[in-house]
Amino acid sequence: MQQNAVPETAVLVSIDLGENDYSESLEELRLLAETAGVHTLAIIEAKRQRPDPALFAGSGKVQQVAELVESMEVQLVIFNHNLSPAQIRNLTAKLNTRVIDRTMLILDIFAQRAQSHEGKLQVELAQLDYLAARLVGQGVDMAQQKFAVGARGPGETRLELDRRKLGKRVHLLKARLEKLKLQRVVRRRSRSRGDVLSVSIVGYTNAGKSTLFNRLTRADAYVADQLFATLDTTSRRMYTEGQGDVVLSDTVGFIRHLPHSLIAAFRSTLEETIQGDLLLHVVDVNNDNRDDQIAEVNKVLSEIGAADIPQILVFNKIDKKDMTPDVQVDDYGRISCVFLSAKSGEGLDALKSALLQVKKAHQTVEVIENYSI
């Protein structure tokens, strides 16, 4: 994938509107910018009771950003918020440089990371849905911005088309994704007939899902200490001695304020999660905001219809705190929490025991259902 040889420079702008997770959200924006390949020169913060309708930030704060942009020759200003089309237009005119919001930044990262055919289709659909209303008709020369952060990926050429052609493209993308969805349904039915337990690994981005996936399946899914290292759902079989196969699926990580257009576009992929028999909810045990992250993941799971699927909480990265492996059980004696290190393998046996426990229960239910028929 071609990228700029020199990282784009940016100023991050974040307005504290009184949210409880403000500081965490700002740190995530910094990490998102880093993941997108942006070099952050400065972070500008302000407090307001409510956003300014025209500029989101106040005129005085925008003037401060404009002076910084001019003196430091900043190429990009990234707001830690979702901006309206009018706000983006007004800010672009005031700051005399490109302006993108948090959602556009996440879309850009997804455009960089999507590898599979389906993943690329999903990203393009999300881009067209979100960016068309903001860029079409603004006189922005997208051809000059190819490979620029916030303007790369399949969407940059499509946004030069008129709205009618955009509508046709969206319809075509949805039809292709629906066809891929039907193919996935057939694969799931085949697994069901083979009495295979389906387990999805979910969790906040950068919690260590892919490392755990690789450890359990001996696969080589891409792993990196950065946000959204995994985009495309990957499934592998894991053999459990005496109990047959388990199919594990590694899924995209979640994050605060994940764009609804992305949730909608990736819904067909996330249906692998919805149809699962069990969720391994991976949590970074070292993160001070892990409870908020758990709540955020559960919120997205609820949005896609996966709230009622049984979960085992997997508290990962215990090696960083010199913690010992541990398990917790619920009132029925079932393993509900496992403390482990996917990197070192400590505590992995407890997780395998939990999967074996669920596998046996799954087979018992299958026998009862078949007998009833």
C-alpha cells in the first residue's frame, strides 16, 4: 500500500464538554492519529458547555489554532468530535488547511488496514455513507489529496462522482456484501451440522485479541501494538482433545464512539459474532479504564444483537503486572473469568478448560434437542 514518505503533520483539537471519559477519549485520538501515520505537532484543548453551531470550538480558540497552523505550516487539523458538513466547511475556510473529525480519522485507518475483498467493500460503503454528504459539492479536489489522511482508500475517487452515481455505487456494494453474507451463512450451517462449537474473540481495540487467537490456533494473524491492527474477521479450527473441533473467530476491535456507519457496514462480518455459541471478551487488565472499555464493548454487542450470547471475560497481559494466572467461577461452577497472558501462554490451560466445559455443555444440549425431535 502506497503512503506518503513523510508523515503528515497535524494539530489535534479537543473540546471538553463535560463527558466523564474526556481524558481517555483524547488519549485515544492521539493514538488514532499515530496509527494513521500522522505526526502530531500540538494538542489544543478548551472547555465549553455546548459546541458552537458554526465552528464547534469558539471563535477565539479557532483563531489560536489558525495562528498555530500558519506558524508551524500544519497540513491537517483533527477534531476529537463528529463535525457537521457546515462546521467542516467553516473550519476549513478559517484555518486554511484540511480539517477532519474523529470519524473520518477512523475511516482512514480502516481504509489502510482492510485486506480482504469483503473488508474493502465494507470500508468503501462506510466511506461513501459518511463522507459523501461532507465532501461532494464542496469544490474539494480529491485527486490532489490521494493518500492524504482522511481522504484515502476506495472512497477518494468515488467522491468525485455525483450523488446519483454515488447512490448506484452504494446499491452495488450492498448487493455484493449481501452475496458474501449468504456464503457465510452456508459455512455456518456446515459447521452446525458437524457439531462444531463456534467461539468469537471480541474486545476493545489493542486488548490482545489477535495474540490470543494465534496462541490458541497456532495461526499467524497480524499482531501489532496499535489500534485496529485487525480488521478482517479470521476463523480457524482448534482441536480439543476428546471433544472435537472448536472454530475460533478473531474480530475487529471496538472503541469509544465507533462510527455507526462502520458498525452498519461491518454488520455482515460481525454476524459471525452474533451467531457464535460463546464470546471470549478480551480485556487489557493493565488499563485503568478497563471497566469503561468492557461497557463500551457490551454496548456495541448489544447494537448488533449479540448481548445475550454467553461470555467468558479474559483478562489479558498479566505478565506486565507480574500477576499470577487465575480463574473465577459463577454460582453454577462455570468458569466466568480467566486471568492470563496470551503473549507468554501463562493461564492458557485454564481458558482451554473453560472452552472444554462449554463444548461439553454444547454437545449435551445438541443431544437433548435431537432426541426431542
